[in-house]
Amino acid sequence: MANPSFDERTLSFLNWFTALPGATFHPHIQIQDLRQSGQGRGIVATSDIAEETELFKIPRAAIINTLTSDLAKKIPQVFEDSTEGLENNEADEEGDTSGAPDSWVSLILVMIYEFMQGENSKWKPYFDIMPESFDTLMFWPRTDLGGLQASAISAKIGKDEADNMFRAKVLPVIEEHAQIFYPEGSKRMNEEELLNLAHRMGSTVMAYAFDLENDDEEPEEEGDEWVEDKEGKLMMGMVPMADVLNADVVFNAHVNHEDDFLTVTSLKPISAGQQVLNYYGPLSNSELLRRYGYVTSNHARYDVVELSWNMVLSVLKDHLRLDESTWGQAINQLDEEETEDTFVIDRDLDEPDSRGDVHGEVKLQQLPADLEEQIATFLKAVRKVSPASIPDKRKRDEISAAVIHQALQLRLAEYPTSEAEDQALLQDAKFTDRQKMAIVVRLGEKKLLGEAIQAAAAKINTMARNGDDASSEPSAKRQKSSR
């Protein structure tokens, strides 16, 4: 029998979902194939939908987690106290993994188990629509990762760390309880096959799982009912149909928790043909790509760039031209525990409002206060060692602004292509979707750095004007008093 098509799997999933006791699915929405726009499946309105319309309802019993899967009942000793989180169960440097797994690992184990059951799993139609491959950075070849250029996200992919975690916490459980995980008569997987499956299920959890711990708690603010838990500190679950929704910064639907159901409701009117969108948070495009495998123009407002303290120090050293002894004494004055290694450059914009809309100019207005404070602390240390090198606070402020300006220029120079070149490359048909997403990430970071450089230059100019005014004022006063 031929494998079912994309549309056949979608229909099978929808029929399975609507047959769940208590589940609902509004007649004016439809699951559609959005692969041509790089979005897989999505939910689209087929007719105009009013604000505060219940779009669909998900029974809690349909969620995949340690409470609903048979795995935790079959090997309860593995999952005991699994919701206590990493704080009580972190692996030590030698890889000790004694005790129960955290909720992140627990859900991956459950997902692997249910997937391996095949037709015997009650979630089989749901697994059939889950992605088999991902565009998250963990699955990119080195050639494509190179397109990110100097983006700090390249150091946060964590492929090796994930491999080590799977080998330490996931594969041993499967091996020890093989008779539970493998259906009778099924072929055993080798380590590489199990690792690949663990990565697939882990990436599915990373992209789609939500916190399910707040059933009886009031959320801090509207829209916070589902807080993604990537640190393993809360119970997590896979929620059928909710994860069919795509997400963006500008969105039109939210999820409410009820005792026995989760409901998805429209935040505002949704026009026919418009996609129903969820919200993943104020993430930069680089982080969106790392976690979920896509980028959007709206998320560019939350782009970030990291600036290292070592780069700032190198500029300070060139600027101050201190001898090695004086420089060393100033460095030793800093408290290592209170010294930041990296500073985040961002626009510090508000999140979307309660209707899923964004407001405000998308432009960096201020330089990072923590960076300015740390430079000021260092310059005070220099003045203690060498008072003549920095005579007063005004001089320190001038040095700080000049150093930040130069450090930002050096950071921008780490990207080998310009904004104009990147804009042209985005129009080149020979580039793959992944290559273009990498260009979008680095282009957004360059734009942000350009805004930061402009802000630093503006500060330097303002200080120069104020300095000129201040220097001319005493002379005017003297002239006036001499008459």
C-alpha cells in the first residue's frame, strides 16, 4: 500500500481530532498546505471570523505527556518526581544522571515510545503529520551555517551537547527497557538510528511543546498561559491541533486553559483567507531560526547582537595608550564576579499588545546601559591608578562614547558582506531557503549594529556641542562681570 499523501494525512488527523470526546473545530477554519510559503501546514479562515470566537477546543486527555502516555505507568521508577526539574537533577561534570529525568527528557522519552508503537499508539494520526525533517540550525550543514557569518547564534546551536544528553539520559533508558519500547517483533535500532530519532523527537518538542503546569494558577498577564519550558523545570506536553498554528509577532489568536480543555480563541476579527496565528514571544530572527527553523520580517524588530567585553577592552587599550603596568593594575581592580563578558545590543521594544499588534518605531534609541556602566567602572579604576590620564567625569563620558562607537564598528566589520550586498543576494534565485534565512538573520543584525553606531555617533556629537557651550560660558561670564 502506498504511503498516504500530505493531504490524506491531514484529513486523517483532522478526523481523528474531531472524534476526540469534547473536541471542537470551527466550520469556518481549515488546515491548509502552506509548503509553498515554507510553512508546512497552517490553519486558515475560510470565512470572516469575529473577535473572541472559539476556533477549536482540545481535550486535556489528548495531550501527550507523562500523565497520558502508558510509558510512565509501565516504568514508573524512571519518571518518579520527573516534574521537579533540573534544579534537583542536573548531571554533574562526569555525566552522572542518577534520579528521575527532568520534564524535557521525560517528554522526549514519551514521544520516542509513542512513535515506536506505530499503529498501537492512540496518537498515530498526530505523529503522521509531525515533521520528519527540520530547518532548525541543529540540522544545517557547515556550508549553510557559514552563511550566518558573525552571528552569535552559531555558538548556541548545541548539537554536541544534545548528543551527549541523549547518550546519557535517553538511550540508556531505552536499552534497559527495550521490551517496553519495542513492540513485539519489531527490529531493534542501532545507536545512530536511536540518536537520529531522539533528535527528531527532541526538535519536535523544542518547536511545539508547551508548559502545562499552570492549570490552577492565574497567569501573570493575558497571553502567558502557555510558557514554553526549555529548561526542564515544568511539566511539558504536546498539544494536538494547537501546534498546527503557525506563529508571528503580529498574531490573532491565543490559548486559554480550562479544567478539562484548552481552547484557542480569536483575539480580533480574522478575514477570510487570513491565517490564524499564534505567538512564540519577542524572539530575534536568529533565535526563531535556532528553535523553530524559520524567520519572519516582523520578528526582525526583536533582533539582537552580542558585543564582547574583550572587544571593548581592546578598543579601550588602544584609546588610552597606557603602559602595561598601569593597564594591568586597572584590570585587576575589576570584580570578576560583577564583570559581564558579553553585552546584548537590542531595540528594547515592547511586546505586542493584548490584541496581537505591535507599536512604536523600529529603531534603536539608546545604547546598552550595562555596557556604559561597566566602561565607567573600568575608567574609574584607571583614574585611581593613573589620575592624569582621565582628569574628570566629562572626559570619562567622552572616552566611553568613542570606545563604544569604535567597538560597534569593529563588530560590524566581522560580517564580510555589506547590507547592500545582502539585499542583492536575497533576490538571487540560486540561493536555497536555508541560505536566504541565514542572510535574513545577518542582515537584521547588521541593520541593528548600524542603528547602534548612529546612536553612538549622535551621543558623541551631542557631547561635543555641550562641551563647546560649556567652554564658552565662563568667558562670557567674565566679560559681563568686567563691565
